[in-house]
Amino acid sequence: MTGMLAESRAGHDRKKLYVIIGEDNEYVYLADGEKRTVNGPKKKNKKHIQVIKRVRMEQPAGGYSDLEIKKTIKMYQEEANVKG
């Protein structure tokens, strides 16, 4: 799932978009490039997110950057608004 776009389905951040930058058995680590950065990701239970499978970021050799995460989320939101 790493690199995929996900929407929060529960909690105070409901409906917020993130990129999954890591995962373990029960949790994913999410970044939005602004409040939740690559260095300070949000830990969220896998049950509380909806993965958006048609969007996936490739992980560069140096790791994810906040700027690339922001761009990916913005491009998805603009595409959804045009279609929506």
C-alpha cells in the first residue's frame, strides 16, 4: 500500500487525503506534506482509511518529499473536481 493515496474515514480528520508512506501489521503512516510531514506522519489504524487504488506515487531513491506529496494530493483533488 505504500505510495497510494488514502482518505481518512474516521476521526477528526475524516475525508482528508493523505499519501501512505509506511505501514506495519495494524497501522499505516500517513503524510499530507503540510501538517503531517514525512518526518512527522500520522499513525492511523488500517480500518479507518479508504485506499484510492488508481493513484500511486513511486518512491524515489531518497524517499518521499513533502512537496511531491502535496502535488500528488492537489492533482487528485483537481481531477476529482473536474469529473465530479
